[in-house]
Amino acid sequence: MAGARSIISSLWVVADDETAQLMSQFFEELDSNQSKSDAFHKAQLSRIAARREQYGTASPYYWAAFTMTGVE
């Protein structure tokens, strides 16, 4: 009852720098008074766009590993 209302977890190991970039973007989006799920979705879309711009592709390996569980 005293735990977190929601968590973001990884289904597989993702490089620390990729994880840090996703989480930084998530908290930036969250600061703009969005719901947690909307902020997380926008952070994932941002990482997809950044990887496409940098590498020409956005493998789900880097952004689909993370899931949000819990309540808004």
C-alpha cells in the first residue's frame, strides 16, 4: 500500500545511454502536466524519431523493451 502507483520496467537489457535518454525525455514530458502514459508514449516517439534521424532506422530493441504498469 505504500509502494509506487506505477512503474516503468524493462523486458530486456538496453544500453544505459539509451535508457537514460528515454527516461530524461519521459520526465521532461511529465513536467508539462501530461498523464504518465501520454508522457511515456511521447518519450518513446521522440526516441524513435531520434534513432531514425541518426541511423535511418529505429529498431524496437531500443524503445519497445520498456513497459509502464500501474495507474495514472
